[in-house]
Amino acid sequence: MKLLRAYLLVRRNAGDWEVTLHSDLDTLREAWRPFQGTQATGLIHIGFWRPDTEAFEHVAMHWPGLILLTSPARYSLPQPCPVAQRGVGEVDGMTVYVALEGWGYEVTLDQLGLGESAREVPTESDSGSEPREQVANPQDWVASIVRNSPDLAEELRAWRVVDEASYLKAESEMPAAIRGRLGMQRFVYFAKGPCHPASILDNLRFAPPWLLALPTTALNLSVRSSNCLGTNAVTTLKDLAKFGEESLLRIANLGRKSVHEIGEEVARVFVEGPFDPAVRPNHLGRRAAENGLVDDSDIGGTTRVQYAVIRASLENALVRGLNLFDDQHVKLMWLRMGFDGKPRTLQEIGDEFGLTRERIRQIENKCVNRLVRLPIWKDELEERLSELLRDRPDPLPLLGLEILDPWFAGAERFERPLEYALDRFCAKPFSLVRIRGQIFVSQIGQIAWDNAVKEGRRILEAEVGRNLRESEAHAVVDALLVGAGEELRPELWTEAARWAHFATSDRNNGERILVSFGHGAENIVEAVLMESDRPLHYTEIAKQCTQRLGRSIEVRRAHQSAANVGLLFGRGTFGMIKHFPLDDSERRVLVAEAEDLIEGGEFGKQWHAKEIAESLEERGLDFGGALTPYIVSIALESSRTLAYLGRMVWVSRSTGARGSANRIDVHQAVVSLLILAGQPMQSDEIRERIAKDRGLSGVFQIQPEGPIVRIGAGLWGLTNRDLPFSEVVAATVVNGMVDILRKTGKGLHISEIQSALKSFVPQVVTVLDPALFLGLAQKSEILAVAKGQYVFLAEWHESRRLTGIEAVKRALLEAGPLGLTLDDGLKAVEALLERPFSRPTFSNYCQNVGARYDEATAKWSLMPEQATPEDETSDTATA
């Protein structure tokens, strides 16, 4: 069989195409079979390249239920295919023919209207007409011009225009003035009258290609008219040509006055004629022209008309700039940019379009890459904002932009789209900064602003008692914003010094000095936390403090007070010691294991609480999902051998030397002690016994080497004595885990190992603590243990499974602002983890990732900007 590279393009409805690629005729016929007998149009093209489906729209719409072939397909098919000898259209220089039989139907030329009285080949200029409509002979209008306009006749001859087809082929290359006159003469001939607002809409299908290709945004329409056309997918004058005046009047909310307005605008644009493509408008700028920043691929086929409209104002740039795309992409960007006030997530848009989040992200990137090439952002938006911010002594409010520069009229209505444009389309770093309910435009972002406020308050609090003058304090805080963001200094001082108290001092010539910093809410915050049955986010604390005080308390004030009197249980979440989830024995195990880890690590190394938590999880200690960096820091406050350095960082108090000989000696001592004990021992018990019997240099760590094996949480034993089965069976267990991992291709959770091994090694039913399996895995060179208590193949370098906290975070982000109830959250997390998950752990993890709990709806929610990054905990010290 001869190999092909054949495309089958099937047009279901207007703009709805399905494309498949085939290497043989049999599969191509099979792909067409489901559409036989329907109103779908099939089109076959053969080659290593094909035009876009939109290019075939004007031909395919006239031949429902039939197969069309491009000229390469007609002459390349492996066997003869009866087709009409006359083409029915032309696309990118290729003639398109109708197949007469062999595709599930059989028709004649007369049935198709392709006999001697055949209509002219359909072209894009008459695509707005109804299918198979009989129109006047196109050759007649050319003859009429030759007879009545000698000067235009000369132009026709110069461009070799003798009929409709040759006109359409040459029209786009003609000078603008000739295009305008020819298009008008042609329209007058077919419409049987001049271009008039009262009749233009009923005869728009006779307009020239340059006019039909214009977007409706080129018309100066009212908001009502623009919205009505957009709602009905009328984005170009070609779309408008499908409606007559009466059809437009049937559109909801589009009255006779609006229809008359549309007709007047179309007639105006028609009479004004097309722009001269040989002349670049001045507003594009010499640099843009030289660098090729604007061309037809950037802003569609009507670059100058459309760009002139886009450039007119910020509103046009944001709203009408989207008309560069088709309806689906316009809708996607409309939702993503938040034109309705709330930017949609990739998942929300994907659900609405029936696509994956990744596909939506790809489409968004393509749209952004196209929009970002528009000079409007640099030539207008960036330059105007730069000018407004230059040497400005006070903040630039979003509401004030319109007063300072009319180009920004209505900017406050497009807060979210403008924020998106500043972030994605502009090269210069402009952002919207929200301060106490007001929105300012600045060259620093929200995070930089929040950090400056936080640092300013920290500096002022640290300077209490040092006789710092108010002027000096003001200068210190102002120094936090140098260059970008300097105009925000007045707001920064207001925010940073909100809780700073100054008093006049005789010793400083009457100048006020900083005497205290705070707001006196610690007692009420402590009472709220003590009454609560769970740790609270600082926003919840503020609400409950307000109820107690009978007056409002600022959220930031509640946050600071909670940090002073409470313990940090999660990002922005505080509680008391009564909320600590571990009992005394579990806390002792945690402290002993952490001390073992840090003192056995690199000398002098400073350990962040997150590193400690991850390492303990790898040892099989997660305490039922309760282990977090915050819990680690709270527990380690009772350690006598570890020192706290602030910012959740811990270090060993020991200064003794550390070497391999000492480690070997300690290892031998552990083995001896386990032999003498005759039974497994806890980590802290081993430490105490060795320290009592022979002393320690300060360096102590138990390694699962030689006969030593971890047989439980913080419990150590000997492989030849304390395992519930023989060492041979232990080797079989390890091999069984390796086989299962290679088969499944993903890690095994500690809770899954026993049931997974049961059919291979029946002896595993005798294991009471599944941490034993993690201990055996740690002793194997083939296996490794990851956080989340997963066993995986060391060659993978990761478990290929989500940890509990990762699953909770993903479930909340995918749920978006709607949030999740406890039951729905558990279902989502268990689906991601592929294993059961406990209810208390879900709530605990929600707090850890920065989620918020709404008591009214009983739902947890997490937005991307609120989520705690995976590599971040909190830099706030526990109290």
C-alpha cells in the first residue's frame, strides 16, 4: 500500500473543526465514516504542511455532507477519485474540488449546481452570504468600471484584474486609495445603490475584503452595542455581514437606535477607506518599526486600524486587545485576567473548558507571548507610569490615575486585569500595592512592601530604651525604601510606627524620643487562646478579641500579640501548650531523636526545624501525622543539649571534636549495651546508660549499621535477636519490597507495606510496629526512606508519592476559593495519597500550609498567594 501524509479536516459547525492525520487511504476512509449522512463537511489535503482550518471556512460552509479535496489531494490519492472538474474555491493558492462519489454518497454536477449554469467559486468576500445563494456575475462589475471609470480601468489593467477572482488575489497588494475606490465601486454595483447607513447592513456581504476583515472594535460603538455584538460572537465585520438589519433587531438588548449606530459606524469606516500599508503610523515609533515589533502576525490582519483603537486608552488596551484572538481564547484570557473582578485559577478554567490545567497554562502562555509583543505596554503603559512616578514625593493611588492622565480613565474598574498586565506584559517592574484598603501603583511589589513594613516595626521595637529620636527613627524607616518605592515612604512610616510611642524629652532639647512599642493586647489574646480548643489563625484571634472587647482590634495587632504570648503552630497560627498534640512520652522520643540527629551531624551545623522534621520522618517518626517544623521547635525548648538561635534554627551546645574513630567506638558501645540488655532499647535510654557507664564526648548518634536495626519509633535492637523472624526472612522482606516497587513504579507507605508483603512473606503478620520495615529499608543499599514514611528504590532519588501535607496543599489549591469541608477534603486527599488519611491530621495540615477556616461554611480554603511554599516554614521564633 502506498504511504500517504493525508490530513482529514472535518467541519462540524462554524469554527468547529476536527483534524486527523493518516498514512493510508483505509484509515482515512474509516475516519470519515462516522460523519457520512450528516451536515459535516470533510476536506482532504495531502502534503507535509497544511493551512489553518480557518482558511477553509469560507469554502467548506457551502458544501455540507460532502468531501472536498485540495489540488494536491486530488492528484495524489492512490486511486482515481471522481471530482467536479471545476474548482469551488481557492485556499493559499490551492484549488478546492468537490468529490462526486466514493465517500458514502453519489451526486451529479447538476445537483451541486456545477453544470453550465454554475455559480461562481465562493470566496472569502462573500462568505457572509447564505450557502448556494445566486449572486450577480462578478465579471459584470469589472466591465462596468472599465466603461464608466477610465482612471480605475487603467489601475485594473495594471494589476491584471479582469474578474472577481483576479481582483481578490490582487486586492491586498494594491495602494490604499485604489483599494478603497475599487471596493466602493464594487459595492455600489452589487448593492445597486451607494453606501448609506440605512442600507449598509443589508448589503455588507458585498463589502471588500479589507472592510470585512476589520474587527468590530474598529467601530466607535457604545458599550451596549459592543457588548451585544460580543455576546453573539460578532467580532469582525465578516461576522456582522451574516446579519441583516432585521436579524440584528432580534438580538436581545439591541434596539433600533443601536442598530442605526452600527450602520453609521460601518458606513463611516467604509467611506474613510483602508490605511496605507506603506506608511507606518507615528504612534508606533521609529524604534518599534525598525525592530519589527508590530506586524500582521502580532496584531492580526488589520494591524494599523486595530492597533490605533487599542492604543487609544488603557481600557482599549486591556479589553479590545483581546480581540486579537478567537472567541475561546478571548473567554479564557477574560477569566484568567479577572475582568469580572476575580481571576480564575487554571483548574477552574480547565473545568469550564473541559481541558487540563496544563493545557490551559499552555494556551495562556501563547496568548501572553502574543500580547506582550504589542508596543502599547512599553510605549504607553510603562512610559506613562514612569512619568507619573518620576520624583514623586507621595504614593500614586490607582483612583488618581485618571485625574493625572486621562489615558487611564476607568482604571479602577480594571484593577485585576491591570495587575495581570503589569505582571505579565511589562518589562519594567510595576505592581499594585494594597495598603489599608487603598491601592497604589509602585515599582515594588506587595511582598517587598510587606517585608519593609515588618522590618520597620522590628527596627523600632528593637530601639526601645535607646533614646532614639523621632527624626532618627523616621530616617531609619525611610532608608528601607531607596530608589524603587520611595514614593511610599509616608505610608511606610504610618504603618511601621503605628504601635510606636514617642514622648518629649528635656535631655533632647524637647525632641520626642521612642519610649515603647506595642499595643497592650497580650492579656486578651492569651485569654482567647486559652479558651479555644484548637490553635487559631491570627485573623480568627482578632475576631474573637473584638467580641471580648466590644471594639475592633486590628488584625496585625492580634498577630503580634499572639506571637508574644502564644506558641507558633503554623504559619500565622498560634496556640498554647495545651494544644500541643504529643504526650510526654512522645515528646521525649522526639527530643531524644532530634538530639541524636543534630549531635551526630556535622560539627557546628545549624539545623532548621524543617530539616529536623524531615529527617525524623525518614527515621519513621511522624507521630501519626502530627510532626511539623513548628511542633519540633516547641518540643525542643525542653532540650538541655540543644540551643535555639531564633528563626526556628537549632544547634548543639556541644563543642567536642568529632571523628570516625569516635563514631566507631560509640557504635561498638551501642552493640555491647544491646547485647547486655537482652532486649530492644529506646534511644534516650541508650544515651543515658552509655553516658553513665563510660561517658560521652558530646557526640552521639546511633547508626543502623552492622547488627543494629531500628525496630520501632525510637526503638533499637539486634537483627539476630530482636526481629520477629530470622535474618533470612528479613532479607526476603527487603527483596519483596524491591520487587513490589519495581512492579508498581512508585513508593510504598509505611501503612501499605505489611499488606503488600503478606502474600510473599507470610511471616510479616507477626510485625507489630510497621516502623520495622523502614528500619530494614534503611539498612539496604537498594532501598531508601523518604519523608512521609515512604520506602522507594534508591536509584529513583524520590518516592514518586505525595506526602500528606503536599496532598492537603494540592487539594486545597485545586478547590480554589470555594474551599473544602472536612469530609470533602479527606476524600480529595485520600484520592491523591491512594491511602486512608486521618481527620485530625487534615485539620492540622490545613493550618500548616496557611489555609483559613470559615466557621460559617465549615470549610478550609487556600489561595496561591496565601500558600506556604514547600521550602518555607516561618521565621518567627516560638515563644
